[in-house]
Amino acid sequence: MSQTTRKYLVTGGAGYVGGVVAAHLLEAGHAVTVLDDLSTGFAEGVPAGADFVRGRIQDAADVLDPSYDGVLHFAASSQVGESVADPEKYWRNNVAGSLELIAAMRKADVRTLVFSSTAATYGEPEQVPIEETARTAPTNPYGATKLAVDHMITGECAAHGLAAVSLRYFNVAGAHGPHGERHDPESHLIPLVLQVALGRRPHISVYGDDYPTPDGTCVRDYIHVADLAEAHLLALDAARPGEHLICNLGNGNGFSVREVVEAVRRVTGRDIPAVTAERRPGDPAVLVASAERAKAVLGWRPSRTDLDGIVADAWAFARSLEENRP
């Protein structure tokens, strides 16, 4: 990875993944500006040392100038259920917003982009592990809008020489120092189980125990947020003018819902009541990524793949939030 100091704009850098990536950029010696409207992010999530501009993605044109070396784009609405209920919000924020960002980059002659895409672009997988060549058939507006932006980026690369990398990831988890996962409402499994451990939730619901998996519960690929951040820095160096590289990020190994619950029991030493509920519509039995392209092209190697270690980092962050709760 290049040690040259560069200047980057991080959209959505007050959020979970964006904040951790911004922190890694700063740790690598780069200059960082975070653009975030704080609609879902937190001001304290902006890492120390970053310049902060409170604003929407549509305000990027007011921030970008030729002194920037690239943009890392995390600003998006990202709740699957909400996207089904309010698709207009997702097309407006995710697609129209990204279109304006790309136009602002072209106008400012900023020619490198790393985009936070998602495995939701694939929809129901036809085979597992999922490779980048798999059919893309999103099952909800969230995934559809992210896929639309990927298509948008491909066109921009071909027409105007943008150098871009889209990173499609699965279940991000863990924490990096003071930067961890907190959503309102929370929908991700590990923080939900940790809420049970903290006594803020009476039990964890296990949606379906009759899937064709070893223990009957859904299997998902969990990737540590710090491993994810390292991939984004590698992607900046891998971006080539006129090319749009798409890489999956994941451990390549899946953990079931029951395995996650057991890991939280081990790490926290607390009882975690689990209640079996009916399957949720559209939940695939197994979602696991093939990250072979990222390993081959980016030189990326996830090193924090132990489930207990991922949970332990998330637990430390969850306890710190609880201690500072008013």
C-alpha cells in the first residue's frame, strides 16, 4: 500500500463503516474530510483529526475541489424493510444522490471512487459461496438502488475515465476502538443479541429453525469492520482509470444464528434467552461470500475471522455505550 499522503472525502463518515474507514485513512497518514448529514450517523462517530462538513451528499459539489485524490462513498439509506415501505426515499437518497456526487467529482476533476455496495445486489443466491459473476437480482429496493449505482459507476468509468472499485459486503460486525455499530432501530443480529446480554431486550428471536443447515438456523458471513476498512484502503490503490472493479468482501465461512448466540453467551458470560419464531419471508438459508477476487486483485487478507473475537470487540463497544448512556 502506498505511503504517500493523500486527501480523501468520505461521504457518510459519521456512520459505522464510514467512520471506521475514515479512522483507518487517518491512521495511514492521509487527510480526511467527512461529509454527513447525521440523519443516521453520530457526530462523535467522526474520527478525531478529520475535517467535518455537515451536509447531504448533494452538497459534495460545495466541498470537492482538485486537491482531493478520491472519494469513499458510504452515504446511503440502508434498511431493507424501510426500503420496501418507502422506496422513493431510497431512489432519491441512494441513486439521485450518487448521481450528483459523481457529477461533482467530474466537475472537480476528482477521478477515484470507492463505493460501498452490498451483497443485497445478488438477491437469492443460486449457488454458495457467491462470486462476483453471480446473477444480480435484488429482492428489495435497497439492493436495487445499490445495483443501480454500480451500473451508474460502470458507465462513468467507460465514458469519462473514472477509476472505481465497488466493494460488496455481507454482515459487517465488530468494532474499532471507539467506533462501533449502533442503529436506531437496530436490525443486525450481533448488536441485537448484545442488547439481550445488557438486559435491554428480554430475548433474541430466532426466525426459523428448520432451514437446510447444520443446526436449522440461517447461516451468514460475518466480516470484522477493521478487515473491511483495510480492503477500502487497498481498493484506492487498485483503482485504474476507465475501469470499474467489483469485489465481494467476506470471510468465506458462515456462522449460524445459533452459533452467534452461543458466541455471545461465551464472551459475555450472560444468559441469552432465545425464542424460535416463524421464518421471515425472503430469508435465504445460507449467504456466504467468495472473496477470492479481493484476495487476488487487492491483496486483501482478512485477519479477524474468529467469531468470538468479533463478538468481543462488539461487546466492548456496546458496554462503553451503556456506561455513557444518560
